[in-house]
Amino acid sequence: MSHDAVPGPLDDALRRHTDYGAERLEEEDVATDPIAQFTAWMAEAAERGVYEPNAMVLGTIDPDGHPSIRTVLLRGVDERGFEFYTDHTSRKGRALLANPAVSVVFPWYTLHRQVIIVGEAHPVEREASEDYFARRPRGAQIAAWSSDQSQPISSREALEQKVRDAEERFRDDETVPRPERWGGFRIVPHRVEFWQGRTSRLHDRLVFRVAVGGGWELERIQP
Ligand SMILES: Cc1cc2nc3c(=O)[nH]c(=O)nc-3n(C[C@H](O)[C@H](O)[C@H](O)COP(=O)(O)O)c2cc1C
């Protein structure tokens, strides 16, 4: 649609120029490693009311070389990396098992911030997947059995039938076991960018990269 269309909410949204404000990100303000800096920003995002602050958009490369993206939830972060859970036979699961290269963005728009991670994702240890699956609500556990994620299905009714079948299968079991295909991936980062929006689009961008010989180096890049 042309930008000269009749004024309205769509046109307003396309033309709006929001001032990203006065917050700043200086070299002396960031932690010495990106995990500590991420943890601080993530806590702040939660505290300042960002909706689903652990939602991240995950980009992978399909076996045919095309990129594909989707939102997943971060479920753990420590010095080993960033953990999320999914079906390993889904589109993203198959992509990652063939090519572990990933990029992720945490889009914290209301804070005028984003964090962009590049790295490699590998399956987490079996026990980590078992532990996490066991802590999920029963409904989500049944759903994991009922959905071959990313595969076609003939109708909603067919999906709901798969749910009834799974409920029946585990009716007498106190706990629902983890489907073998369901579990975690951990992203080991090699580049992490912290982006803070500034006035007139002169944003702050500080990038951590794995240094030759280990550790992290920090670099400012242009907005
Ligand atoms: C806010 C939000 C959170 C989501 N979290 C997850 C998640 O943690 N794991 C997951 O497998 N899918 C999650 N999804 C669904 C995915 O975006 C996606 O539809 C699904 O994983 C299938 O992706 P794929 O076909 O590319 O593999 C989430 C979607 C939204 C909107």
C-alpha cells in the first residue's frame, strides 16, 4: 500500500517516528562478559514490565540453505549458553541437527533495546530435558505427545483426536514421560550485540566477540 493512502491507523503506524530516548549504553557500563550483561538486561526487562521478556526470535538455516525464523522462549541462561525447548523433529529441530548455526534476537521494543546473539545450538544433556519436561504442566506434556511439530495435519479435529488418544494412553500414569523427540537446545554464543536506542537514530551498539585465545573482546559499532 502506498504511503500516500488515506490517513488512518495503518498510515500513522508506517509514518511514526518514535524518539528512542535518552538512555545510553557506555563501554564502562557493561559487564566484562556478555552472559552477565545479558542477565542484567533480562532482569531489567522483567522488572520494567516487558511482556514475555524471555521471548526470542530464533533464526536457523534449513537444509536447502534458506533461512527460517520463529519465536521461542528462553528457559535457562548461564556460562554454558542460552537454553530453549522444542521438538527436535520440528522444522527448526531438523535444521539445527543438520546445521547448528543460529541467530537470535530479543526484541525489547518498549525499552528501546534489543540483544542479538550469533552462535551454535546443540542438544542439551538428556537429564536436562528430562528435568524440564517433568516440570511442565500435564496439559503441555500431553500436547508434546499429540503434536508432531511442523508436520501437516488434515484438520483441527484430527489434532484434538491425537490429544484424546494421548490422554487415554497416559490415563493411569501419574507422570507423563518425555517423548524422545522433545528436548532442549543450548546456544553457545560467539557474538552478542547489545543495542540501546538513542535520539535521532544515533543508537549505541556494543558487540562482544570471542577473542582469539579465549575471553571476550568488546567493540562499538556504528548505528
Ligand atoms: C511467544 C511465543 C513463544 C513460543 N515459544 C516456543 C518454545 O519455547 N518452543 C517451541 O517449540 N515453540 C514455541 N513457540 C512456537 C514457535 O514460534 C513455532 O511456531 C514452533 O516452534 C514451530 O516452529 P518451526 O516449524 O519453525 O520448527 C512460541 C511462539 C510464540 C509466539
